[in-house]
Amino acid sequence: MERIKPRTLSGFMELLPEKQAQMERIMETLRSTYSLYGFAPLDTPIIEASEVLLAKGGGETEKQIYRFEKGDSDLSLRFDLTVPLAKYVAINCGQLSFPFRRYQLGKVFRGERAQRGRFREFYQADIDIIGDGELDVMNEAEIPAIIYRTFTTLGLTKFKIRVNNRKVLNGFFEILELSDRAADIMHTIDKLDKIGTEKCRALLIEGGVSENAADEIMSFIAINGTSAEKLKALEKYRNKNTTYSKIFDVGLKELGDVVRHLPEFGVPESHFEIDLTIARGLDYYTGTVYETTLTEHPEIGSVCSGGRYDNLAEYYTDKKLPGVGISIGLTRLFFVLEEQGMLSNEIITSPADVLIIPMTENKAKAIETATLFRENGIRTMLYSEQKKFKSKMNFADKIGVPFVVFIGDDEIADNFVTVKNMKNGHQFKKSEKMAMSYIKGVVTLRNNSDLILNFVKEK
Amino acid sequence: MERIKPRTLSGFMELLPEKQAQMERIMETLRSTYSLYGFAPLDTPIIEASEVLLAKGGGETEKQIYRFEKGDSDLSLRFDLTVPLAKYVAINCGQLSFPFRRYQLGKVFRGERAQRGRFREFYQADIDIIGDGELDVMNEAEIPAIIYRTFTTLGLTKFKIRVNNRKVLNGFFEILELSDRAADIMHTIDKLDKIGTEKCRALLIEGGVSENAADEIMSFIAINGTSAEKLKALEKYRNKNTTYSKIFDVGLKELGDVVRHLPEFGVPESHFEIDLTIARGLDYYTGTVYETTLTEHPEIGSVCSGGRYDNLAEYYTDKKLPGVGISIGLTRLFFVLEEQGMLSNEIITSPADVLIIPMTENKAKAIETATLFRENGIRTMLYSEQKKFKSKMNFADKIGVPFVVFIGDDEIADNFVTVKNMKNGHQFKKSEKMAMSYIKGVVTLRNNSDLILNFVKEK
């Protein structure tokens, strides 16, 4: 038979079992954390009508989209989870209850040029809270709590949730009479971390901002100190908006509300920062914006970002649907954590907690023990192949199973099992009941340990 | 702004939150059950190179595939989870440990003509055990245990696992000297349930089978009784194979092995049946084959099918990779259960267990209580909108939340919370700690109930 060389496309992540187990752990953690905050799981199709998916149209994204025809239909693969959410809410708004909180973990597709660490198929993990007409700022205040719990549950300690408010920025630019250039200026400010203060100021002036205004901008974004100190420093811009909207003052109040409720939401000041340089590229955001950085890996950029927006579904409905949401690029995050050696091996990544090896032709007792273990929630693999003992133990080693249970003629005659702890090599005889309770204890302990390490493990 | 009418493509399932919660419950049950048997989770790309995915080529499937070009690449969406598994094992066989047990829950795509209950995008839930060169029959004996636990964990009691062995069938046809027509005959037998005995016999004769042989076939598939009785009746064909392979005898031994170990694997005879009419359309299978039917809904057909095969990846490698696997068509199963009214409402489908409603301007205590509840694993939604009390309670009703907790000035002053059980309307004051323990008890009880009902619920 002529054979085809099997391969997986480049830019598509496909993990070996141990790595997949770690990825699953992250996904389970996200699901359960989001659930704690009252978010409902949502699942939308991978394929949508192109007309619907590209309602917003244009831009960089459109070129990257996987778009094709099938029969008479013009179809596209989703490139994010926000557009499908907008579609879903627009279709179902009569049946949903608002505020509608949903999370979605799903694959999205972008045909970017493949390069190391860039994926064409990748998981996003999104949460959004959608209001019907209005949405209280308290929802924006709750988001840092969700980010904080998500990352601490995964084991991360060294991260910072950085927050800004677009109204504060927009109000500030209005005061400077630079509103029409706000987008460009924000775009320049966004590069601050990469290019530094001097270059940033020069770019602003090059872009047509007066020297005075550029200095004002640089001093604004240099505001320093604790959250309380920053809020206080921002007071000097209060009441300076000439327009009726008083947009700066509104933003400052929102930012204050977000900061004020942090302790009640369980977020320590150590993991939070007002960062006036954050603008988030999109025009989309209108209130609080969020970024999350790993403090020892700033080069990774934000691992969890989002913000408040005013119109989720304006391309589909004239209903006003404001919302706030954040997104984690899960596949990229996993790739980075793995590459940095930050994933713990303490969590059990073996497909089973116990491998039962029958040591005699009569397998009845081995099978019954496997059945009993499974009934008691122990992940149990039964080894059934006719191999030499050494091959069986090699298999146990290779899958990294924490325990092997041997069941031979002695065990059957005297009604016990022989347990081998594969980590320390200890081997002992126990009743089935005692064996189960011992195994469960060790397994629970290991699985309760953190997945993400805050130090680089020794290789 | 010109608006696009939002829509979801026909043949693509998209559920409202309560239904999605039930679907998630099924998926969680499958994941945890498969894990109990030592299967590792696997995730493969949705998109594969067409050349790789269609290595086997031809047939009905090819027409249904979503295939398209992107840049220079000829791409296809996966149409099952078996071909990606074959590819994965062929690529990674040097790094995998055999027998390799994996489960995969994932979406697959087939551009079939859309009709009610038929989906173009649907979940399959597959498990497979792959051997390197050989695979003991004990693995085939274990499969009914997995099917049994999966469905009973979901709450189903009225189902039957039907098993046959392709070697028994093939051996039988060899005895009749009808091997070259075996495929056609099996195809005819496969229709027995639909067309009945008479028509089946007539079709066999029409297809060129002698009357004698047709009678022999009809008497073979009519073998009746318990598994033990059927095995005994099959003894009369033993030693009749003229060829060296003695294929019937091998199959009969395998079938006997599978039946013999059932009690040890915890499968009651009541839920198991040898069914000599099962052939499973594909040429692919070579040993035990499985089907699972809901005894009160035979019209649904098999909800979990599979079997033993000899060559998983022959299109990619000359390595012999025998295996055994089963598959559940999850989206269709969910659709049918839902349509039959078989999904329980007792399981909590609300996105939260508790809705906290602040009854005063000072929200600090309400937020702190939400944080405390979440730290204790209670899914808690905080209601933050400025609405009338009636709207808030309407919201609670609409999302079906089991408990509402009110926190107003009295609660703050005297350090208690007011809990309302939304199911029975009872309202009472408790300390936070007592409230949590009460809520957890009720929530756990409800979530431990069965998802699938064995009776049709009253509407």
C-alpha cells in the first residue's frame, strides 16, 4: 500500500499526553473559576456565515480568516469569541436574562504567517458580562477579582493586574484639546514600554503635538505611587473638561470605584496597579481597561486583557448592549509557560493513578480490584498484555503512574494487594481498602499542588 | 448603521444557557468516566492537510468534507476523530507508551444535507486503546464496563450493550463457503431490525445465496437465550472451519472471554446481550463489535458503537497498530434526550448557586460575602444593577438560581444574611457560615441527582 506521510500543520498545537494533561488542568481551572462568579458556559459553532462573522468588515483580521464556499454558502471559521457572542446575544436577547454572564473556552482560527509561538488555531478563554441598555460600574470592579483568582488558583504569584480607564484618557485629551488625535496619541503611548520616554515624547511631537502638550502628556503618564496616590494626583484634572460630558470626572469616579472595592473583592494592592499608559489598541473600549503581566516575564506582554465597551452587537441590532470582558490567549500562554519551564511536574500527568498488573493467569481478582478502585474514584489502568515482567514495569515507568498494584496467587489466597509507590520505590502489602485510602491521599495531595511554578525548575 | 441579520447556520447546534449547562454535565461525566479507566485526554487540530486526512480516500465521506484552500495549502476540517488519532499515533509512536489509551471529545464536521436532528458540526466522544503489534482480548472485554459506567453515571438505567464478534461471523460464512459474499450478507443482516426475518431471507436468496444457506444464516442469527445459552448454541459450529485459521473457533473463544469477565468488570447480565446480527457496516472491524441501544427507544439506533480493528494507521505507517474503540455521537444523543424530555431539571442549570442582592447603598458587606462564598466553592453572582426590587427578583426567577441572599442595613448591623430558598419560597436569617453550609448541602444534593431520566417528565 502506498503510504502518506502523516503530519500536523505548522501553527497548530498538538500535545503529547503529559503536556495535554497540564493543558486540561488549566482549562478545568478556568472553567471552575469563571463558574464561581456566575458565568454560564457557552458553546458556539466554529463555522459561521461569512456575512454574519464579517459584519464589521475590513481590517487586518479579514485577510487572516479561513473563508471558503460549501455548496452555495459563503462560510468562515470564527477568528475570536466576541463576534459569535454578539451574534448569540442579538439572536437570543429575548430569552436571555441580563446582565448576561458567559464564559467560553474555544478554538479560534487566524491564518497568520506561522512562526514560533504563533498559532493559527488557538484557544481563547473569554468572559463577558453584557447589560441590557446599561451595566453598573461594579461589574468592572469585579473583573480584577476574577483575574486574581484565576491566576492564583493556577499557582502564579508574580503577576500584576494593570488597570486604566478610557474615559480618564479621553477626558485628559479633551482638556488638552487633542481629542481628534487621541487615537494616534494612545497608539504612541502604547509603545512606551518598548521605546522609552524620550522616544515617546519625540514621536508625539513628530505627530503634531505641541511641546507643551507633549510634556503634559508625559507628566500625566508618569504619575507615580500607590493606587491612592495616583487617584489623588489625577484630581488636578478634575473639573477641567469644558464640555457638558465631564468625561474625565466620570472616568476618575469609575477608576476610584474600581480601586475602592478591591479589598472587598479579595484583590491585594500588591497585585494591582493603575497604569495610565494602557489604552488597548481597539477603539472599542469606553471605560475600564485591563492588562495582566507576569512581573518576571514582561517580555511576554499581557496574558489577560480586556475592558468595558458600550455596544457589543451594533452590527446586528439597534439594541444597546454594553459589556465588560476579558480574554486569555490560552494556547500562547501554555506555550510560554512550557517554554519557560514554569509547569510543575508534581501534578499527576499520567493517565492513571494506579496500574494494576495481574501476576497470574487467573485475572478475576485483578479485574475485581480494578472495578472496586474505579468505583471509589481512583483512575485505574489494568495491564492486560502478555509481556515479560520487565516490560510491564517499563510501561509503568514510562507513563509515570504514581502506583503499581500487583495481584498474584499469594494476593488472591490471602486477600491483600501489593502496592508499589513508583516515586520512592517502596513496596508493601495492604488490604484493598487500606491501599485505596493510601493511594487517594497521595494522589489528592499531589493534585492539590500548584500547576504553575513561580521559579524556573531545574532540568 | 446598516445592520446584518444575525443567524446561526442550520445544522449547527447552539444552545441556550440552561441547555448548555446540561450538555456540559454530560461532557464532564464522559471525561471523568473515561479517566477512571486510564484514558488520556487528547486534543488534535480541527484543520488538517487534506492529503493526510483523506489518505484513505473515496467514499461517501469525501463529498461531505469541508475542504478549502488557504494560500498554497489544501486543507480540510476533520470529519471524525479516528483519522486524527491514526495520524497522531503514526507521528508520535516513538514517544507514546503502548497500549495507548486516549479519549477525545471534539467537534467534527460533515456537510450533510441538513435535516431535523442531523448536524453538520457535532461532538464525538471517542475512546480507543491502541496496541503496538498486538493487543490482548482483555481490552475488548473491558469496553462494556466503560459503556455501562458511562450511561449509569448519566442516570440511564434502560439500555443494553449488544456485542458480537466479527471472527464468529466471518468463520460462520467460511463454513458456509460464502466468505466472498460475507460483506453483502452482513449488510443485509444489518437491516434485519428494519425489514424483518422474511424479507431478510428473501433478500439473501435474491443476492445469490442458496435456500439452504439462507436458512442456515437465519437460524444462526436467530440463536436465542442468555449469553451462556447463546455461547453454547454456537458450539455446534466449532471445528468446522476447513482452513488453518480456525477463525470461528478463535472468535468464539474471544466472545466467551468477553462474556466471562463481565461480572468482574461490574456489568450485570441484564444490560448485556450477545447479538449475532450486529456486523457494523465498516470492513474495518475484525473482532468484538459493540452497539448500545436505549431499550425504550430502539428507534434512536445505537448511541455508542465501535469494535476491535487490526490496523489503525495503515495509510501512514507499516507499523501494525491494532486497537479497540467506541464512539458516542454526543450532539445527536443530546438532541434526542432533549427531544424525548429525558433531561432532568433537578440538576442546577442556573449559572450560579446564589444570587447576592445588596439592599443598601453600602455594598462593601455584600461584596465581602460574595468573596467569602466563592472562596468556599459556592458559585455566587453579585447583582449590581440599579433596579427596582421587583426587577431584581424577576432576574433571580428567570435564571433559576436556587438561593437569593439579601444584604441590607439590618444584616450589616447585626452581622447575618437573609437567605431565600427560591424553590419553596422559605426565607430565613443565618450567619454567613451557617448559610454557606446550608446552601452547599442543597446544591450538592441536587447536583448529585441523575441528569438523564428514565421516564418522560411531565411538561
